[in-house]
Amino acid sequence: MMTRAAVFRGVGAPLAVETIGLDAPKPSELLVKVAAVGLCRTDLHVMRGERRVAMQPMVLGHEAAGVVEAIGADVKGIAVGDHVVLTFIPGCGRCRWCAQGLHHLCAEGPRITQGPQLDGTCRRHDRDGKDVGAFCMIGGFAERTVVDQASVLAIDKDIPLDLASLVACGVPAGVGAARNRAKVKPGDSVLVVGCGGDGMNVVQGAKLAGATTIIAADIVPAKLDWAKQFGATHGVNATGEALTKAVLALTDGVGVSHSFVCIDPPATLLPAFRATAKAGNVVVTALTPDTVTEIKIPPLELFVTQKAIMGAVYGFQSPRLQIPDLLALYRRGEIKLKELITRTYSLDEVNQGYADLEAGQNLCGVIVF
Ligand code: CXF
Ligand code: ZN
């Protein structure tokens, strides 16, 4: 069949919305009609060449939710008509990590920037017959996609699919970083540097976990206002040493129990580290350009302050456990989803959506079909 898709054809170029060929699903795969797909900063890193992908052309987009239209003969537990969220790390089910239920650490994870499907071949082809890859084995910026069952999670049908797309990436990344990685406790203090899709979810995750001081830091004033609606108790518009100073001033000179680096780690890690209390946690949830190969933390400072620096991908928990849990929290009114969406776009407006993201205008932009 044919489908319209937003295709990455080269660094610095806008995504090309074109009609491509899409093969039928192989035995372990499904055909999904995409209903909504979020505009995540990770795809922007790819477009800018900051996160290298192994293949061009490639359909980007990895925060997708939709409806199953066809299934391969070996697909288990998912049926035509099911509503699904696609997971940007597959859960192969066979590796040592998946065997422990740690699908966010799946051994196949490093292959998500390669382009081909889990079986190593491609389902998409352009009009010249060239193979087209799928970012994160999803290729969600498309009307339809074919994905392996390892990348699919069925959800309840009462959840609107635009909201379901949010729990494919930013919500678990942020809420999970607070709950599962830093393990924020009641009464803790938290700093969130960068209040976009991930950071805003750290704010609401920290609130959910009972943090009583939640300092949002961003250079876009509107994001500090939004952060207060998600549970931030303070907003700081500062970077570098001024950021550290402002946070220390708000915490009696002690620093926060946990800081979260949700934007530009090369620039924000050291100020966040220094704004963190002794023995506290510094959690990195954001991508760094491939070309940046080191972080600047004086080792002696790390040693004597006894802080922990940690990474968190997918909120440090299997999306298979976490996504149903997050949807239950949403149903009970304990986390916000609707309020995360600043604007919706058509597929043809994908580049406008990324321009708005770059301009700091969006918390989450979502393409709806
Ligand atoms: C990213 C995480 C790092 C690898 C590429 C996908 N996830 C979501 O934005
Ligand atoms: Zn993402």
C-alpha cells in the first residue's frame, strides 16, 4: 500500500512530506493506522544532525498511538481494532533485560537509530524504489506504519489517542525519572532544568511523589508559568552560575535533594550538579549531541559531595508496566495529559510544528490525523 509520511532526507533540510510504499506486515508485525504522533525534541536532534541516524531517507516520529488494521500470523495478544501505543524501544522479550521485565534496557535498543525493522529489513520504499528507514523502528510521522509486536502495547479504548501519544515518550520519561530513577520522596526538594515535554513531566512526577519544593528553571518565561500549573512551587529564569545561585538561595544554601537535567546537558549539568545537596541525585533525561564526548564535573567535587549522577531513558521502567500505570493515574486525575498539548498540527504542518518547538512556543505539539 501507499502512505503519506514525513521523511528525513538530510541534515538541515525540512522533513519532506511524501507518498511512500509500505509493505504488508511480516509474521511478527502489525499495520497501524496512526491517530496521533507527538513532536519530540529527539527528532529535532536528528534533523539537526546532532543525533546521527544510520540511514537516509528515514521516516521520523516515535511518539505514536493508533489503531491496529492488520496483524501478522505470529502476533500474540494484539488484535485488529485494538488501540495501541508504540514504544520507542522495542521489548524483544528474549534478552537478559527483557527477561527481567526491564524493556527500557532491551538489548535491541541501540538499533533504534539504524532504520530497518527488528528483523533487519525495511518495509518502506520511496518512489525511486529506495529503502526508507523508520526512526525508533516506528516511523510515526505517517498515516500508516508497520511495526514489530515488540514495539506495540495495547491500551484501553476509552483513552483519547492524542493523549495516548503523550504516554509514548515524554510522560513516562519525565514522571518516571522522578518516581523510578531519583525515587523522589514526600518532602523532598527538586530542581527541573528545562520545562519542555520531559521537564514538565518531571515537575508533575515530583509533585505526585510528594516533593514540597519544586523549582522549575527555563529561559522561556511562559514555561515557568505553565510549570506552576503542573506543580512547580518556584520558577527561575537563569542559566549557569546564576541558576545555581538562585537555587541555593531558595534552599537555605543546601541545594535540592534531586536535580533533573532535561535540556542541553553540556551546558546545564554542572549548574544543576552544584545546585544539588550533598548526597543528592542528578538525573539526566535529555539527549546530548553525539559530538559532545565529555561532561565537566570536577572529580574531587563529585567525591567529596557524594552526589550521584544518573541517566534515565523511558523513565527507567519498562514502558509495558509504566504506560498502563500512567493511564490509570490520568484516569484518577493524578497526572495531567490534556494540558500538555499546546497545539495540534496536520502531517503537512510538521515543519511548522518543529519551528514552534524551536521557538519555545510549545510544551507538546501533536500531529493528529
Ligand atoms: C530517545 C531516547 C534516546 C534514543 C532515541 C530516542 N527517546 C525519546 O525521545
Ligand atoms: Zn521522544
